[in-house]
Amino acid sequence: MQRLLLLGLNHTTAPLEVRERLAFSPAQQRRAIELLKQQYPQAEAVLISTCNRVELYIAREVHAQPRVQQMIEFLSQFHAVPVDQFRRHLYERAEREAVEHLFGVAASLDSMVLGESQILGQVRQAYDLSRRLGAAGPVLNPLFQRALAVGKQVMNSTPLGEGRVSVSGVAVEYARQIFDHFQDKTVLCVGAGKMSKLALRGFAALKPGRLLVANRDEHKARRLAAQFAAVAVPLTQLDTHLVEADIVISSTGAVEPVITRRHFQGLLRRRRYRPIFIIDLAVPRDVEPAVAELEHVYLYNLDDLQRAVARTHSQRSQVLEQARAIVQQHVQQYLVWQRQRELGPAIDQLYRRCHAIAADEVARALNRIEGLDQPQRAQAEQLMGELARRIVNKILHDPVATLRQADQLHAPAGQYLHALQQLFHLEPAALTALESTQQAGENSADEPRGPQAPEPDQQHDRAG
Amino acid sequence: MPSAGQITLVFVSIALFVVGGVISLWRLRRERAWQRAAARLCMWLGVLTSLIVLVWHALGRGSWLPLEDNFDALIWLAVVLAVFVMYVQRRRPIGGLDWFVMPIVILLLIGSAVTGLTDPHAYDVKTIWSWVHRATAYGGAAAFAVAGAAGAMYLIANHRLRRKVALASGPRLGSLERLEQLTLTSVTLGFALLTIGAITGFAEMIREDRATPTAKIVLTAAVWLIYALVLHSPINPSFRGRRAAMLSILGFVLMLGVIFAVLLMPTTGG
């Protein structure tokens, strides 16, 4: 039996200071999955790391490793952050709750900015990485594929994604609260990633006097600058550009702050104390928080902007309900499918065993009947065989139907499986069959088939 | 001495401005078109009523020259400020400007009603220079009132931006840049008018050998110095922003002191 675990922290449980210390860069994410695979070769793992969350999904055998404590220690050791500094910000989920959580995340219901579509891409990237590295298997493959489908359906079939207020939109609104006009203003973008591009798009619409793009990789800077009629400038001359800039958008992948208080304080005089709006979209942050204490500096980080965005969603409860209903429907379908997949081989074996007993008894009874010619014997064999099959099917129908209904089970499927095995003396091959099904699933596309998925034992139902 | 009818009309004008202000504040809870229209109508009617009082009072005095007594001067000051607010809000609105300037207008009208009910002293307008002194002094006061209001708005907007709640519920005041610009423009105008007022007043005082209350001179000098500091901000930019806003508020408070000094301690002949 497999067990699904989730360990994570997000914008609701952990402040940015904690999140940025536990965030994984793409390279770190890859290394973390490789390490997990190395340490726990039997376990499956997917690691989602975004600005707002770090979540580790693990699927493993019931009594296998890693356990939650080991997952926590893994995070701690990887980032060299003592456990007590982040333990209270973590949440743990298992089984149904973990599925619900993941589907909610993919549908952007757990995002600070409800309806933002970036999270779907981030979940896909995390899953793809694990799949490429062989860390996603028969449990996480169908789970994440279903999660992506849920996310897409929510975005396409509900108005959640429509008219959403973006982080860059809010940043522009804040800029309007500081500056009256932008024709004489200089916007400096430090970093040339996706976030920079989104923010730059918002500010370019204000038609500022100058748009500058500074990036370590000058080629990327030039490419981004070309899209917005901006000027690519060398990052080495950051001080000069900070003196000129009125609005700074920073979103680099730097681990250490790019702008510190001490550094910026020295520039205030050269700036002639002009107000400056600094938007720090990076996690870990590019701008030291103490910079905000300086006069004429308005520093906003990702959390500040997302909080403002979140306030705009209060009136969208109806849409939320609609999205949640879709998520719940998929959770239910997935769990039923998963349960059927887990119990299917055992049920199949149960039917086979009972039918075999019935067939044996029919054969024995037929042998006792004398005086039947060949056609009569054949007719009797057919009639008695059918009778025995019907009786077996009718007896097993109710318990099997109950087993298939996930809601009617009050304990993990494993317990029912174990009970079946013990009560009917089923061979452990039932479990092996389950494993082999999972192995087969690994090789196939492994897309959950939903509650209508044909099961190996359906033939018995039809016969009944 | 204003008639009872004129005083009543002043109270009507005050009531209209108060009602307009309440409706305007009500819009904070829920914005509706009729509220905006009603608030604007109250403001216009308030101005119109004040203008009727001015005309009636001029007819009563038998002179069309404004600012001949403090009752008349305070109403003029209130009207100028109210018209300024309505002009700005029509041309390029600054959110919440009326909430900050209109209380000053109401306060000035109450002042005029009180002086009208008690014993308003007539200004001794002998020469054109004494009238210029009065007009520029009151004009300066109006400009400083706007500067003070813009300064207060700047401080609130700045505080909200620093607390990162500028987009949360509550009034959206104008941008910091615009408020700072409004403060500086008002202070520049007010400073010029105050300087002219101070020079002409001083010249008149010497020419007529009059004794002017010391408090008035000291407060005027203090106001002049404070606004000189605010105007100094383009040269020394460390004075811009919050400091300039705080100084403009302080200057306006002192300016109110000058007005009260004038009202309570009239100039006596030497």
C-alpha cells in the first residue's frame, strides 16, 4: 500500500523571511530531487517551490521512509536552516487532504492572488522535473496529471481568472499614488526574468521617460529591453542607474540582497532626495528590508503587493464556490479511481477464488449424478454453472459495491485489503497484483480513468 | 454692522457646506452618482449664499470695496477657498481635497458670523496701500490654508504608503508628487503675497506712526520664516516631502494666529 504525504509552507503560514530561506532555485530543486531519490530510492517525490510556497510531495510504501520528520530534516539540512526556525510554519497533509491541497494549489485557490495562472505552470515544471529524474511514479504521475487538468478546467470554465488584478497592476497603482506623471520618470528593471517582464509590461504602459533594463546576462537584458523599447544597461553600473531611477523593479535570482541600506543611503544625496518606488519581486529578496526605513524610499516586496491584490478578491466568493466545487468533484473522482485501483486486484482475486470454489462444487455435484447422456450432462453443467456464478456474484455484490464507494469506507483501503486477504484466505499475490498494476501504470500514460474506469472484475458484475 | 438677515444667511451657508461635507464623507462608504451631485450642489449653493451676503453687506455699507471690515474679509477668504476647491475638483480632481479645505472654509464662516454678531471692527482703509496690505495678507492666508491642507494630505498619503495600505479601503488622496507640487505652488504664491502684505503693512505703520500688536509682528515674522524654509526645499532637497508638509501645516497654524491677533487686537492709532 502506498501512502501520500505532503509537507510544506506557504504565504499563509510563513512570512517572506522564512519562505525565502527555504526557497529552491531551479538548480537546487533538481539537486534536492536527486538527493531524495538517492536517499529514498523506493519513494516518489515532487518538490514545488514558488515565491509563495515550498511543498514536498512524497509517495511511499506505508511503513517505508521518508517519514515526516525525515522530510523536515531534509529541508533543514539542504538549506542549512535549523528546524526550530521553520518547524512551526510547516503544514502536513496525508492522503485525501494532500490530494485536496494539491488540486486547490493547481487551481490557484491557495494562491495569494486568486486566479493567477502562473501557479499551474510552476506545478507542471515541478512535476516534469520529477518525471524526468524518475522521481514521479505510479502514485504521483496520475496525481499530478489530474491536478494539472483540474487547474486548467478551473481556469477555463470559471471566471476566476477573468479580470484578475495582477501584482504588476497593483504595483502600477501604487506608483500612481507616489507619482503624478511619468513622462519625466525613469523606470529601472534589475533582472530579466519572467517576473521582470510582467512588471515591465505594466510600467511600459505608463509611457515613462526612460526604461532601463540591467541584468547580469547582458544578452537577456538586451532581449527584454527590445520588447519594451527600453535601454539595456550594464549591471556593473547599478549605482548610476539607481541615482537616475524613480521606479526600480528588482527580480534577480541573487541569493544575497543586491541593494542594501548602507549602499542606498549613500545614493540619497546624489538622488537629491527624490522619492523612489522600489518593487522587490524576488524571493529571496533583492533589497534589504531596512532600505524601507530611509526617507523618500517606498519599498514594496512581493508579499506587500500580493496582500493588496488579495483584498480585491473579497467580492468574488461566488466564483470561488464554483471553483471549489470543481476541485471537490475531481478529488472525489480521483479518490474513487485510486481506491478501485488499489482494491481491484484483490476483488478480482476474491471473485476468481469464489468462482473457482463454485465451479469445483458444480463439477463434484455433476459427477454424482448418474444416468445422464452427453447432451443432458452438458445442459446440466451449463445450468448449474450459471446458478453457481449467479449465487457467488449476488453474495459478493454488496460488499464489493461498498468497497468501491470510497465514501462508505471509514478506514484506509489498506485495512480493507488486509481484511479481505485474511477473511477469504487470499494469496498475498493480490498485493503483488496491485504492485504490478502500479508498475504497468508507470509505463503507461497513467492518466486516472475516473470512476467509470473498467476494472478487471467488471466481467463478474456483468455476469451477475 | 451686518444685519440679522446677513448673519442668518451666513449660517445657511455654513449649513450648506456642512451638509455637502457630510455627503462627501458618506461617499467613503459607498460611492453613488447622486451623492456626488448633491455634495457639489451644496457647495455651489453655499458659495452663492456667501456671495449674496457679501453683496448685501456691500449695499449696506454703501461701498463695493471688499475687505473693509473683518466680517466681510473672513467671508471673502472662505469664498476664495471654496471656489478654489471646486475649480481643482472640476479641472483635475485631488481625492479628498474638500475634506481638508472645507473645514477651514466652515471655520472662517463661523468666525465671520461670530464677529458679525459681536462687534466687527472696520478696517481703516485710507490709501490704496492699506487696501493692498489687507488683500495680500488675506490672499496669502488663503494660499497658506491650501498649502496646510495639502501638507496634511501629503502626510496622510505618505503614512498610508509607508504602511502599505494606500490601496486599501479609505480615501484615495492625490499622489505625493501632486500634493507636494500643490504645497509648493501655494506656498510660493502665499509667500509672495505675505511678503507684499508685510512690506505694505510695515510701510503704512511707519507712515502713520501706528502701534501694531507685537504678537501680530512676531507671528507674521515666524510665518514668513517658516514658508521661506519650505520654499528653500528646491535648493536644499532634504527639506522636501514630509518636512515641507509639516512646515506648511505649522505655518498655517501660525497664520491662523496672525488672523486672530488681527481680530482680537486691532491696530490702534499712534
